[in-house]
Amino acid sequence: MPKKFIKKFMPDHHTIKNNKHLQIFGDLLHNGNLWHLNRRSVAKAFAVGLFFAFIPVPFQMVLSAGIAIIVHANLPLSIAIVWITNPLTMPAIFYFCYLVGTWILGASEKAFVFEASWQWLVDSVSTIGPAFILGCGVLATVFSIIGYFGIHALWRYSVVKEWKKRLTRKVTK
């Protein structure tokens, strides 16, 4: 079931191989193991994708692809999962990261108003930056671990469920 469900949402591997930002990986993209759906590759893809979804850097997809290649995770899935933080969800997720960071540091929340300027970014690094970066790192790690083990458990549950269905079909025949 997870394999069939995931396959519905997977992007075409030719699209990913021809992406101009991923051309830096060259022939590494032709490794067939990066495109297979199995329990290990999908669990690794979730871990890698969720980790980089919470890291506030540009080119998250390229970083996710690079690590997916290194750890032999499913490449399209690890890239797609990064899009959990998209322009619509990013403000809420990153604000939550900031709140987690302030909670861990025991600091009080600082009032701020976002401005799309370089000066605001420079000023914010010293005020809200430490809590934000800490929160991003902690949540990236926590959610990647949850994703990895969650996919393993879901996959195992699905396989056991299919075994039981087969067994009941054999018994009823």
C-alpha cells in the first residue's frame, strides 16, 4: 500500500534528471537505486527531505538531492518532501521553529515585524537568530527521525496487513 500510494505522487524521473540545478550531480543521477521504491530508500528519503525542509537555506532541494545520493535514498521523494516548507507554509513553520528555539533557550519572545530587506536580516541575526536557528536544527532532527522510523513502521504495518489478507483468502478457498 505505501508503495502504490507514494508512486501516485512521485514526479517523473526524467524531469528530475533534466533539472538544470541537479546537473551538478552528473552521472550520479543515473544510479538506478535512487529511483526504486522500497522500505529503506523511502524511509531515508523521508528523513533527508524532512531534515532539509526545516533548514532555512536557499537551494534546499539541491542539498536534499546531494544527501539522498550519498545515503542511497529515493531521490524524487527526498526532493518532493522538502516542499513541505513552501511559500504558503514557511511562515508558520519557521515561526514555530523560533518558538521552539526560545523555549529551549529559556529566552523571552522578541517582538518583530518582518521586512524583506537585507538590513532587517542583518539586524535579526543578533536578536531572533539564535533561537530561530536552534529551533530549526532541533525540529529538523526530530522530524527526520520521526519520519524515518514512522515510514518503517507504516511499511511494516502495511506488509503485515497484506499477509493477513492473503492468509484469509487461502483459508477461505
